Amino acid sequence: MSSAAAETNPIWARVRLADAGDVPNIHRLLRGLAEYENQTHQFTATESSLSATLFPSSPFRSFTILLLEIFPNPIHDDLPNPDFTPIVRRVDLGPVQDPEAATFASAGGGEGAVAAGFVLFFPNYSTFLAKPGLYVEDLFVRGCYRRRGFGRMLLSAVAAKAAEMGFGRVEWTVLDWNVDAFSFYEKMGAEVLPEWRICKLSGGALEAYRGGGDV
């Protein structure tokens, strides 16, 4: 056996629709994202609040999460879904050490399956195009699985669904210090628009408008 073959560690990755049973792992992944973005002081989500708000209606017509799962052995898709056909790929990697494998065990994935990342998105609308689109709120892959093509796998799944549905665009924001993300998105064909800035009303500033009064 060649040294290159000896270093190869095939794993299987699946992107599927998340459901209410995935909330514990979604909560852990969201906390990981908050830590990565140095925003833990704003992270107040709980498993209960996620369960109450994340799955209100049909996927792709409201809040939708695609979950990335990693498997140590070949898998066959046994999760037929009329809204989204799970994407399964074999990925040949060097050794992967996942110290949190037990914590992120995926109940819906069988023995050895772990949740490795997710993308959360929802519909928006472009008046200039007169078409709906999809807005990506969060895209996150756990540290030990980064730089292996899984972020692209998640975002590509969103883009493919948007094209299939006849939507006009997929858009998202990126932190200005995350230069790796800028390069990654540009290589995918995305246009980065530096002239746009995010405006946000939240917390007390938002509550000041309760009742419809002008502040």
C-alpha cells in the first residue's frame, strides 16, 4: 500500500433537512458559531426557544436548516423527503480527530454519525428582480471539519434549491475580519458588496416601538 493510500481516511458526508429531533445539536452548533464570532454575550437561545420557533411551516417557505452529518462507514439514504433529497458524498481525508464526537452524536444518523455543521436560511424578496430569494442567516462547520469542502457543500445545496424553485438570488453577510470567508465565497462565484452595511433594531431599541408609537 502506498503512503498516500495509507493516509487516506474515507468518510461519508450527508446534508439533510433538520427536524425537531435535531434541536439539541443545533443549539450546540449555534453556540459554537457564537464563540467563533466572539458573540457569546448575545447568545440567549435555548433548546426550548429553538423548538418553539424553528419549524413553523413547510421547509424552504420559512426558516429552514440543512444539517451536515459525518459517518465513518458507507451509508444509503433512508430518509426520503418530498421537500429535499439528502445529499451523500464520500470524502477522502487525512486522519480527522473529533474530540467532541460523543457530544455531537446524531440520533438520526445511526452508529458513529456526528453533526458537523449546518446552514440556516429563509425566504426574502427582491423588488428589483420581482422574485423571491433565500437569505442565509448562519453557515457553520465545526473546527475539525473545516477546509475540507463541507461549507461549500452546504451553501451549494441552498443555491441548488433556490435555482430549482426559480428564485432570483441567494444572499448573506460576512464579518469584515473574516478574510478567509471572503476568498471562499468569491471562489464560489459570489459577489461581495463592500458598500452595503447592516442596520439592526433589537433588544431595548426594538421594544421601544412596541404598541406602534413613534420613538
